[in-house]
Amino acid sequence: MAESKRRKVRAELIRGMDAAKVIGVSRPTVLAMVARGELRSKTVGGLIFVFREDAERLAAERAEKVA
């Protein structure tokens, strides 16, 4: 049971660099968004992971502003 929960959490989290690609910004911008509370994150072993749904939400918001 704990293993399936761990896999689910991993699927919900993406690396900061990958979040930057999804949103269309640089990694430092993602770190600033995390610091401002715009993106939820988890730190594991010094690496920052961002919740995928937050990155996708921000990407959709940016796309709406451009369109």
C-alpha cells in the first residue's frame, strides 16, 4: 500500500527544470514562483519538485493571456 502511494506522489511531482519547460519560463523563475507561493513544491535531497497540476495551471493561464 505504501509503495502505490509513493508512486502516486512521484507522478504528481515534477522537477523544477521540467516545470519550467511546462510553464515556458526559466528555472530561476520557477524558483521565484515557489518562493512567492505561486507554485507548491516539495524538497527532496536538495532537489525541488513542483506539483504537476500547479505547473499545468500556470501554463494554461499564460496561454490565455497571450491569446
